[in-house]
Amino acid sequence: MNEEQLKQNHPETYNSIFNAGVSAGTKAEAERVGVWMDYADTNLDEVRAGIISGKSITEDVIQFYADVDSKLKSLGTVN
């Protein structure tokens, strides 16, 4: 059975599966963007580019932003 057959023959099942996928995708995207946004005060332009890229933030980037954020806080330029 392919997708179209499932949709035609079992619309409730198809819709249930489809809606579950939409919910999971929406949640995953919100989490991905949220992690990027944690560093918006550090470098908004780079964070914006990271979000637009569609990629998840890497551990290396997280560590870099954490280091920069720590230095900026010690200088009193970031809350």
C-alpha cells in the first residue's frame, strides 16, 4: 500500500499519522530555533544566519558562543 492508497482507503489513519508528523516537526523546529536564540545577545547576525540555514547548532558553536558570552558578561556588555 502506498501513501495515496492509505489516504484514500484509511483517511483517519492517514490524517493521524500526518498530524503526528506535523506536530513532531513543529516541536523539533521550535527546539532548534530556541537553541540558536539562546545566543542572540552574543551575535544576532550569526544566530539569524544559523536559523535561516536550517541547520542545528553544533557543540563547537555552542562552546564558542558560551565563551564569548562569558567574556562579554565579564566586561559588563551583556546581561
